[in-house]
Amino acid sequence: MRLLFAIGLLVSCSSSAVAFARYPAFAALTIVKTKVSSNDKHLVRPLFMSTVELKEVNTTKAEALHINVPDGKEEAFPGVAFVNGKIHDISNENSEHKEKMEHTPMRPRSDPLTTSWEGIQEQLIENFKMKPQDLEKYDDEMESKDSLLELYKAMQLARQFEVACNKQYMFLRQSGKIRGFMHLDNGQESIPAFIKMALTKLDKKYSYYREHCHALASGVDPGKIMAELCMKDGGTCRGAGGSMHIYDKLTRFQGGWALVAEQLPYGAGAAKSILLDRELGLGEKDTRNDVLKIDATKEWDDNDWELFQERVKESHGLTGDGDNRIAVVFVGDGGSQNGRLPEILNCCSNQKLPLLVVIIDNGRAINTFTKDVASNTFKYTLGEHYQVPGVLVDGCNAVDVAKAGRAVADYVRAGNGPAVMQVHTYRFMGHSPADPEHERGRKDEKAWAKKYCDPILEFEKKYLSSSMLTRNELDGAKNEMKRVVKDAVSFADESSEPPANLAKALEYPTPIDTDYNECYPPNFADSVNARTISPSQMQAITMHLESLRAKAKVGDLTIAEAANLAIHEEMLRDPLTTMHAEDLQAGSSYNIPQLTQQTYGSLRASDEIIDEGHFIGKGLGEAMNGYRPIIELMNINFGIYGMAEIASAGNTYLQSGGQFKLPITILGAGGTAPDQALGAEHSQPLHAYIMGIPGLKIATASSPEAAYGITKSMIRDDGPCFLIFPVKMMKEVRGKVDLGKCLPLKAALLHEASPDSVKSGRAVTVLTYLHGVKESINSIDEIKSAGLDIDLIELRALKPLDMDTIRKSLERTNKLIILDESTKSGGVGATISSSVSEEMFDLLDAPVMRLSMDDAPVPYASAMEKVVVKRGTDLIEGVKRLCGGKV
């Protein structure tokens, strides 16, 4: 027997030790990782052992292998180097090794002690509490020839597709086939391989703007993806989305999202929709072009639903944990540094949502080296604070990524809550083909990574050398995928251009002239209510609603109570309606969501962490999966935190080619009343900020009647809606409502000028909303006492604007004042004034008068605030000036 000679150190810490030893005669390196027993520090048990062939080299230069040990310190092992996936004895040096070490990468391959399959197993055992025997099946499943060929095809399809995209973009750019931004995925093929091998069609998948290959692996038609990139009507989104926005409803591929990290809360909302399905006893049924919600407890004989039935535990029906669908959200290295990641880990852990977060860690945020801007590059550990386990894998080894991915996905499927998988990989292309890539070290890194970190080449080397696969088999698979891509390009070439009017047709999923009273609830509403709302809960909410209806009949109902009544009626009418709010259990600030959680449970009526962008985003994910979330913002200005999510809600119906309708209602108290004394941050005109967001319907309600009827209409609308109530009138104004009736999203004539004032030219049309309604009503008597009068129109719909009602009034008065609760620059009044001037100029006898808020921030002290915020006295003076010819 030969003696062992140590070439490194014995590194000890509280939990583990690593030893390196060499058999000189056999030129082999043995790695032994051991763990010290907590009961006896002298008792050491081996966790794994692996032997790696050494290179016989000659060197005069000292080199070392640097390894991060569990206590966070870095240990050096002189004479040892880790290159191209192997540990080398470099106490000597030859020309081959010298070539490999000429470029020292800024970001080396991942630590093999952690990301070899043995290391991954240890992570799964330690972090996920899996049993060693349970991990054996992943070896058996993934190392079969059929599985290996399937995985290899997934990688080759991704590589060949991206090569074809680059050709269409770079070499054929003059023909205009692919334009705008395009982000390629070459080098990261282990991720689509994981998708192919570990996920199912029914899993809900969210990605970012580098998503072509994720969509391919999810089963989206390659021809439709290529046609989308080429701006064709045959594309996944009919040319409306493009490279960064691939959607396919039937494969549950729910975007491509271009705002960095925005997809994270959407994925959480999708995961929540799965739990909602279980709790309500609902399922999904595919039609030719859509995914419908069904009462799964009654539709057992549907052939398309056999897979779902097989996953349901008979003893629990569909309300238990038998449904093992999960949601998966992909995020890049830069995006994983965004605060949205810890937020969703926090909330998903709290509700045990079935979400898998996959961090694609290529060491670059756009092109910037991530360590230049962030200190924590081990993002898979972030979940430790929230009891969310994570695993780190080597993206250069696609088979191990698939094994780990399947194990972690199974962990989430089993009802354990969320998990994180970080894939240490390399992107061979720049951020996009148009980028110059001047960032530090980027070009050298790319050249090195292409040579030593290519997952396809690594796969071929391993399985050709082991004789598991032959070169003919690999070439056959590669050529098959090339033909698929060639056919995809041909399909795109042959597809027609989308119709020019498609964008306008996809502005709103529900037409603006819809009668919402004719929208019908799902046929399973009664059965779902019966099995999810207990008799005592139903009795309590029935009594509450009866008391509100009694107030409504005698004119004693407040705006807040009217909204609450409408919300409960709609949640009972349609169990797909959900509620999100801060301080929800207590009813929030104005009791708008009062008793929702007590009636419908904490899943359907969620008390949220205090970040509006987070729970607006979760609502968006629910809405993409068949639910109708209501988002109560307490104070509407807090929606500023969610501008990215609000913008995407407005864009998605068109961006997805009409696939996702997003029936989401955002509501709350807001506006700026005279003498409000809330300061600038609580007095911002958010309604004006969002006016420019396409696809939104924006309404206001300044009476109980309007609050009740418009709330019901907006909840029934299939698109994103925004409803604002006047913050200082929530409990002050009382009135009657027309019970059971939805109101149209139209302007309302609240007071009509007398015929005599019209005939004498002493009448003015006044457009206003929110607190301006009260200010105007209180000014009418003084206006009339001066021999003048007004048509007072409440702008219950700010967008789309009801121009017909405005035109009808101006045909009588020929004069217009806008009492505007937004700033002079970029405000609501500016939009209305320009529209009226463009479309109704001939009806005006004088320029439009805008009584807008000053551009200065709204101050707290009344003495200053009077100058900034317009009120009834300004309106009275304005009417007198306009009718007297002094403008």
C-alpha cells in the first residue's frame, strides 16, 4: 500500500472538514468531505468522496485552490487549481495548463464541493431535510439514455433557436425581420433543460425579458415565438409583444416581463391562485384558445382533465394538497438583488405558497459585474431568514441542474411552501446584440466561458467519454432541432402582418359602453359559497349587509359603506373575487374591506405587508389565472409604490395579444380637499399620474350612489380599473343607492342650468370630480344669486372620457370651466381642455378656464394651502369672469 501525502490543508470548522490527498504514483486527487458529529467532536463521518484525475505538470510558480468554507472564510490549497470543472495538481506546469490559466476569470466556476451532484445532495439533505434514499430516484430518472437525449434536445433547441434569432437580427436587419431590443440566452441552456425535465404544462411560469428559450422548453410553438419576434400576426401575441414579451396561455407561460424583477410578485400571485383553486374546489379546463375555471368537484369525466384527476387525493377532494401544480418565476442575477425578492420570500413563506424561484446567476447585472454593485452573490441563502430553503447548482452541468430542479420542484409540489434554486451560469452574449460591451472584463470572460463553461460541450464530453451516448445520436438530435428551428423561421416568414387597427381593438377587454348589469356570475358560485362559507359566517355577513341596505333605503349610507356593500355583494356573487389590503382585519382606514377576511378567510381576503407594489403585483398574478382581485390602497397615493405594476396591468391585455384580460380593481380614498391638512405626500394627484398609462379605466365616485354602482361595475370589468373616492368625504356624505344596480362608466349631470340662463348666455358648463363636486354644489346658490347658472357634471369616468355628455352640455352653454383636483402641468384638466379644444372648438365662445392645483407641492398649513388648492370661491369668481367676458 502507498502512503498518502497531503498537498493541502485540513480545514476545520464547527460543522465540516475538507481534506485533500494525493497518490503520487497514480496521479490522482482524492477529495474527502466530512462532518463532525454534534455529540462527539472527535467522531467524524464521511459525507462523500470523489477522485479526480490529475494533470502531470511542471511548474515553478505557486498556485492555490481557493475554497469558501461554511464559516465564510476563504481557504487556499497551494499547488492545486480548479479549472474547467476539474481539480488539478499544478505543482508542475505544462503548455496545456498554461493556456487554460492565461485568463484568470473574474468569476470562476462554482465550488465543486458544493455544486457537484454529491454536494447538491448534501445541500438538499441539509437545507430541505430530504432523505438520501429519496434522492436516488433523480439519478435513475435523469441518467437513462432517453432522458439524456430529451435533455440534450432541449439544450440544442435553445441554442439553435437563439443562433437563428441572432442571424435574423444582425445579418438581416435591413429587411426589418427583428427590431428593437432582443436578449439572447446562449450559454444558459441548462435552464431550459431544467424546465423541460422538471416542470409540467400546468405549472405556471413567469420569466423576464430573456425568455425565448424558457418559452420553447415550456412547450410554446417555436414558429409562433419566431413569428412574434418578426412582428407577425402568427406570433404568440400577434406581434404586439415582441422579443421581451412572449405569452402563451395554454402552456401557462405567462410572460416575458421587461421591468427588472417585476415578475416576482406576479409569480407569487400565480402561486396563490393555485391555493385558491384548492380551497374553493376549482380547477382549470383547456379549450382551444382559453383556460377556463371549472367546479372540479363536479367535472370528473372530462378527458382533458385526466392528469389533474390523477394528482388529486381522493380522501381530500380538491380542497386538500392533492393538486401539485406549482408556479415558477425566473429572475436574472441583477434582478435578484431587487427588494422584491425578499418580499415574496417573506409572504410566500407565511402563506406556504407553491412558488419556486429560479435565479439565473450569470454574474452580470445587464453587463456590469455583479460584485461591483452587490455584496451578496449567494442569493439562494436569502430565504433562510424566512424559512425558505435554497440550493446552488452549476449551470455548466445541465444534468445536475435538472436533477436538483426536479427534487426542489417536488419539494414545492408536496406542499412545503416556496424554495429557491440559484444556477451559477455564464451568458455568452451581451445584454443585447446592440450593446457595445465595454464593461470591465466582459469580453475576456465571454471568450473564456465559451471555451470552458459551455453546458452543451460539457454534456457531450461527459456522455461520449462514458459511452452512454454516441456521436451519431448527438448529431441526430442536433440536426433534428436545427430542422425545427428552420421550420420556425419559415413559419415566421410566411405569416402575415397584424392588422393596423389591432392595437386599438385591444385597448380594453370590456367595451366602454358595456351594461355591467348583463354580466353574469359563474355557474358554480352557490356551490363554492356553500362549501367555503360556514353557516355562522353566512349569518354574520347577511346581517351586516341587511343593516347597510337599510341605511341605503333611507339615505343614510356613507361612501365607505356603499363601497363595502358593493364589494361583499360581488364577492358573494362571484367567488373568484378576492381582496387585498393593508390592515384588512381591522377594515383598513375607512372600512372598505370590513368583514371580508372574517367572511371569506385569510387566503381569499389577504392582509398584506405594507408595500403596495408587492400586493398589486400579487393581484396581477391572480388576475392572470382566473381571479378578480380587488386591491384596496387605504390612501390612493400609496399606489405610487406600485407604478410599475399598475403600468404593466394596463399594458398586458394588448401585450399578450389579447390572451390575458386582467380583471383587477384598484380602489381607495384620495384626492386633495380644501383645508385637508395632510401634507404633500398624502395629497398627490395619483389619478393624473396614471392618466397616461394605456389600458386603464379610471373612475371617481363622490357620492354613495356612485361609489356603490361604479364599484360593482369595475369589479365585473374584465380589464384593469382604478376607482378613487374623496378622502375627506368618506364618512361625511350620506345618501341612497339603487340596490343591485351597476352604473355605467359615464359622466353624470348633477345640476342643469335653467333655460333662461342658457338663453341669456349666462350659463357655464362646470366639469369636476372628487372634492370638487362638494365645492361646486355648495357654490350653486351664490352663483344663481348673481343671475348665473351652471351645468354641473361629475366626471365619474376620467378615462375613457365621456365626451358625449360634455358635448351635449357645451351645445347649450358654450362656456367651460374645469375645477381640477390635479396640477396645472400634466393634470386631468390639461387633458380635458386639449381634447375639448381639438374636438369642440366651434362650440366655445371663450377659452376653456382651468381652475387647477398649483404646481407647487400641497402644504400642510391652511394659509399656504389656499393658494395651491382651488375651491368653491375660485369657481364662483371664475363663473362670474367667464360670463362677464373677463377671462
